[in-house]
Amino acid sequence: MRKPRLLSALALLMIWLASAWTVRVGAQNADAKVLAEFKAKVDAYDALRKDLAKKAPPLEKADDPHEIAIAEKALAEQIKIARANAKPGDIFTPETQRVFKRLLSPTLKGDEGVENKTVLKEDRPPAAKIPLRVNGEYPKDQPLSTVPPDMLRALPPLPEAVQYRFVGKHLILYCTRGNLIVDYMLNAIP
Amino acid sequence: MRTSRHIRLAGLLITFLTATLVVAAQDVTLPRKQSTLKFAVIGDTGTGDSNQYRVAKVLAAARQTFPFEFVVMVGDNMYGADNPRDYEKKFEIPYKPILDAGVKFYAALGNHDSPNQKQYKLFNMNGQRFYTFKPKDGVRFFALDSNYMDPEQLQWAEKELKASGSDWKIAFFHHPLYSSGERHGSDTAMKDQLEPLFQRYSVDVVLTGHDHVYERIKPQKGIQYFVVGNSAKVRKGDLEEIGLTAKGFDTGYGFMLVELDGDQFHFQVISDAGKTIDSGTVVRNRQPNAPANAAPDTVTVPKPPAKK
């Protein structure tokens, strides 16, 4: 009498484990898909940036401050024209934002979380000083936030010319070559 | 009109002579040997204000007696805007006598610096935000971008440190892994990433800024750390007593002179008033690429300031 009961309990446990595993794998697959889409969009931006850079004075060959300024400005103008219809959330889609918040969450917990929050609090510029606009220029008189290494490890890697930076609690995708905000995500951290 | 120009010229001449006399009065006491590697360290410089200019003049005057070959900049090279005029006002004009003498500057990026500064020829970054250079056999410098320590940079640092068979490994970047500065202090998040690498590959000396003070840290796990963030800005009274400081200076501006002679790293820190703030010698007693904990670590032997 006892044996069948034990067997059915075991069977139930296995069903529960299998369904939990399926849900987890499903969630992971869904995250992987979202991150792959994010990567594809960032790569597309970078490809566009590289293409437009051919029409602007080459920054790589600029070594004089005037040349650097001219190259940066010219590239920024080209990007603004080419991405005139870009909107907030084109790259940081709602799904991407959900996954990013989940990826960032562990970096804000425990002792390391305290360290990371300290770094962020110290160096990030106040949001009021930086207008969050897609294709908006990052104000030259404001510092760029230091991003804790833990966070950079948690987030998907970016092409060399694009970086994650924080503005207050908001995360931006920053184009270093054109000094532009590519996209932004409000309240990425609590 | 002409009189006012004469007055301005006379003023500039007096300032220059004062700076020269100030440094001459306070001897540069490094060994000052013939064939040693000599360099200077400045940090948090790019204000374009009179404090930066005053320190720059004393630095130029120090070079008369201590002909350093290059200058290491530990970041915040350009506060505020970095338009072409800013490059002149915050770098080219204050350091003109040194630049004119053919001295190279090697910059690291600070949190106030645009990433595109890496293109600027006079910062010698060759378009890279992190890079390495070897000014002499047996000595290698590693410039890191501590604003954005991504996995790619960490991998690069490990590869370069591992490949370097140099006797001396000197890293420089903006954020201090150790600092008693109240404003910023030790960057523990960065320390967790970099310190194990520095230990594993026997980095000897780390030069940083960010906190606007001078601080020599008590050797940590065999590594000598310096904060030189007071070459144009000072946060007075910012150093806290937290047991890290071997020597601190938070009441004035300054820069560091270094002379590498065999296993000895001689340093002298000079204030904008030409006074010696700190001096001493870091002695290397490790074999190249030996683990940092395999032998007694770098030893700092402070020397008293020279008396006149």
C-alpha cells in the first residue's frame, strides 16, 4: 500500500521538476532571444556609424584638437540625419529593459552591490544636467559616469565605439565617436 | 597700451623666475644619475586656471635640474569642455616649455575626459583608451581606462602583464584602488578586479589620481600605490585617518618626480611652493614575473626632506 503512494509522490515530484526546468529553460531561451535582438540592433548601429564615418573626416587620423572636433561633429551630424526617425526604446525595447534589469539586479546586492552603488553614486552626473534624447549630444561639460566592472561583465558586450553609461538612474548607450546618446533606458537601477 | 603689455611681460618673467628660484632653493634630491630613467607624474590637471599654471611652472623649473624624459598623466586631463581652445588653455599653454623641450606626455583617461582624447597626438595614446609603452629596457608602463573597465580591457591587461618580462611594471590610471580621500576614497569595485592581476603578475607601482590630494599608501600586498590628484585642484583637509597613509598632503598642489635606477624607484613630490612634500625609494626585490607573495615585497624607505 505504501509503495504505490511513494511511487506516485515520486512521479509528481518528477513532473514538477520537469515543468520547473521547462519554464526555466524557456525563460533562458526567451532572454537569449531578446539579447540576440539587442546585439543585432547595436551591431546595426555600429555598422551604420562605420559607414557614415567614411563620409566624415576620419577621426582615426585626427590628432589635432581642431581635427578631432571637426571629425566628431561631422560624424554626429551624419548620424543624426541617418537616424532622424530613431525613437527611445528602438534598441532598449521593453523586453530588453526587463532582461537588463534582471541582469543588473545581482550586481546591486550584497557587499559587492554596496561597492557598485558607491561607484555609481560618486561619479554619475545628475540626470537634470543631461537631456535624455536619442541622437542628443552628451554635454561636454559633464563627466561620464564610471561604470563598475561587475555591471559591464553582467551586460552584453558592445562594439568598441559604443559604451554603457549611467545618467542618474538611467542607462544610456553612448557613442564615443560621435559623442551621442544612441538610446536610453529609464530607471535601469533602483 | 604698451606700458600695460610691459607690465604683463614683467609679471610673467617674475612668475617664471620665482618658480625657478623656488625649485632651485629646494634641491631636487633624487640621485640624479646620468643614465637613469627620469619621469614626472601629474594628475587631475585640466582646469586651465592659475593653479594648474603655477604647478606647471614649478614642474618646468624642476626640469632644469632634473631632466625628465616624459610625463605621466593620471587622468582628468580636461575638465569641462574639450574644444580646440581648451586643449590649448588646459594643456598646450601651461606645459609649453616642457613640450617645447621635446618631453612626451602619456595620458590616461579620467571621468572628466572625453574618450576621443585618445586621438590627441600630444597625449601619445595612439587612439587607444588603454595601452602600454616601454620607455627603456626593463621598464614597462600600463595605462588603463578605469572609467570603463570592461571584460575586454581586463583580458588585455592580463595578456600584456603576463607577456611583459620587464623588471619594472608600473600601472597608471585614474581611480585609486587605495585612497584615504574622503570625497572618493578607495575604489573597491575596481580593486576587486585589478588587484589580483597586479599581484599575479608582480606590478610594482601604481599611480592614480581622482582624489585631489597627494597620498603615498602604505604598501598593499607588495604593491606601492600613489595618489597624485593635486596638480591643479586641491580638496583641503580631505585625507582621513584610516590607516592607509604613509604620507599625505591635502593642503596644496604638487607633482611627483621619479628616477628609476636598477631596482630602485626614487621619488620626490614637490609642491607648487617648491617644497619637498615627500621623498623616498621603493626597492624592488623580486624576480621578474615571480608571484608577489613569493618574496618580501617592495619596500619603501622614506627619506627626510632635504634641508637647506
